[in-house]
Amino acid sequence: MNRLASALALAAALLAPGLASAQSLLDQCVAQTCKARLTPDQLFGEVQKLMQAKRYDDAQPLVSALSAMPQFKLESRFLSGQIAAARGDHARAASFYRGILADDPSQTRVRLELGREMLALGKPQSADKQFKIAEQDQDLPEDVARTIRAVRDVIRAKRAWRLDFDFGIAPDSNINNATSADTVTVLWGNTPLPLTLDDKAKARSGTGQTASISAGLRLPVSDKVSMLVDLDSAGSNYAGIDYDDFQAQVASGAELRLSHDSSVSLEAVGAQRWYGGSLVSRQVGGKAGFQTRLSNREQIGVQVDMRHTEALFDNSYNGWQGSAYATYERAVTRSLIVSGGVFGRRDWLKAAPYSSTELGVIAGFGGELPKGITLGLSGSASYAKYDAPMLFFSTDPRSDWRFTARATLGNRKINVWGFSPQVSASYSRNDSSLPYYGNQRLRFRFTLARYF
């Protein structure tokens, strides 16, 4: 950890503005009582001299006076953070730096200092996040960028675990993910017959309790190889058990770093889903990934996933599922990222009418805004074609157009016991050639989230 702190001290020093080395006004006072009238700029200059000389106790009252001046709000908070750090109060220092970044996420120097405090607090995952954002600053001197990259390499080599958790309530327009149609047409021989659906087959709204957890363990095995273990679980609980929905997935494998900018991973995957109080499916398979950074602001990634599904509710859905994603990310500012990509999915199931090929595009935008606000926007559009017709409905194979959209808004500045509020809205729509499979769903999540 001393190596990390020394490296970050160097990076921060390289970014720091030049400080005057002239004698402080305090040193010119020879009487027991010394009075002086200073302009705000002169007061700030005196603080700089004392900070340069590491005379933090002398600087503290002047910083307090400076904090009363609105035009020096950022500087006084930053200096207060430095004084707290010098006194070993890293939690207080981090609090000052977070306050600055909540109001202005573009302050790279402050982000470096926050990263250093996170290391001092034993939170390498949080530190790495700050360094990653700082690294996207196009104005960074090359020697500073190189130092940050070296620090991130050390963090990755030592980082052991991560844990994200949220819980809240989830109003939902379609908790049973049912059809939007009121009537459907079925074939009786060659004769089409319209049927009216009863209420049990239609969409039902409700509000439930929701929670999700995402955890990971990363254990270095050698300089270039790390063992990976990931756990993801989410669920929604509604009145009764008919529409309760829970799922869990665990993955384990290894990551190989090909270079400073590139890595590949391979993991075995197992997943289960419970719906209506019963286990409805099991999956076993594997996934492989590749990612590389093109520049400080750009990276690409590819992931391939292949798994076998055992559908306990209907063995017609037993079979293999394969998918592939290719994504591109670019930081458009120091704290906002835009992404886009393509994906494909193939289902080889026991029943041909349920087997399909799907192709689509995805896009996203998000990051940190002033005042502690976090924003995320994402969406996808895809087309799916099935292998064989469902003769009960049609002599033509089914085809779907699928659309999703999601918006998330949070505020990290509001913090209660480490939890921050977050609200999200997600919308999905399936336009199918068979009306019975057409549906739409709007879901909100009002949660408290914590990121360890």
C-alpha cells in the first residue's frame, strides 16, 4: 500500500499548481497580538504558503475563514481535505473530496486525492473507480497518466472482492409478463376461430418488494492470471406466491492479462430461476470474454455465452442457448460514458417452434453529473425469427420485434448508513406476429443502494 500511496502522491504533485515559497505573514508578526487586513486573494495566498510548509495547524483557522467566502468554496474544501489527510483522518478527507466531486465531477486533481484516501481506508475497489475516471481526462500529462495506469495495475493485482446491494419497492404494470391481447385467433383444422381470453391470461399489475446483490472475488494466482468468482442474484416478492420471481447465477473461472490494456477470461456458469414458489429452470454452461482499451477514453469488449437449459415447467423448452455481444465504450467527458454494440442469440430447443435466432443492437449513456447525481440511459432493439410454426396459432413461423428502454437516476450525495437513493424505470415491448405473444411492461424500482 505504501507503493500505491507514493505513486499517487507523485501524480497529485505533478498536477498541483505551483505554490509560492515566500515567508508567511505569521512569521512577520513579532508582537503577541498581530492584526492584518487581507483581501480574499491575499488570504488564499497565505494559506498556500502555510500548506506548502506543512504548517497545517497554522493553516486551519485561515482555511476556516476562507470557507466563509463563496468564491473560495471549492478551494477551502480541498484544503480542508488535505489538512484532514495530513492528520491521518482519511474518512474526513474523503468526505471533503466527495463533496467537491458531487458538485463538479470534472475536478481530476480532487479525484486523484479521493482515490488516494480510498486506498488509505482499505477500499481499493472504490479507489480504482476514481482512478479510472481520472484516467479519462484528455488533458492529463503523459507522466501522470502513466503513473495512474501503474497504480491501477497494482490495485488489480491486489484487489480481492466487491459487493453491491440494493433493496426497495417495485411497482409493475405486468407482474405475470402476460399478453396484451384481449382476443386471439386459433386454428381448428384450417378454420380460424377467435377466442376471448379470460382474466387469468391477461396482464396483471402489482407492487412488490425487490432486492439484488452482485458480488465478486478476484484472487491473483500469478502476475498475469487471476481466479474469478462472481455471484449475481435478484428477486421480486408480491402478495401471495403466484408471481414471485427470483433468480441466481454463479460463475467461476480465470482471467489472463495479455498486456496492460487487454485481457481474456473464461468462466463456468450455473443459474437457477424460481417463479411462483417453484423451481422452473436450471442452466449450466460457460462464458468467455475479451476486452481491450484503445485509448484512455475508448475500449471494446466481446463476450460469448453458451449454456444448456433444463426447463422444469415444460421439457419442450429444454436445449442449448448461445449468445454473443460486441460493445464499444467512449468517455465523452471525464465522467460520462456512451456505449453501443450488437448482439446475437440462438436457441436450439427440443421443440422447433420454440427455437429461434435473434439479432439486435444496444446503446447506453451514463455517468456522474454535478450535485451528486448519477444518470444511466440504455436501450435495445432486436428481431427474432422462430424455426417452425406453432400450428395451433398459424401455419407461418412466429417472428418478433423486441424493444427495451431503461432510465436510472440516483444521488450519491444523499447518504444514510452508506446507502443512497436510486430510482429506475424500465419498459419492454414485444410486437409479435402471433398476438398472444405480444406484450408490454413498465416497471419502476425505488431502492436504496450501497456499493462496497
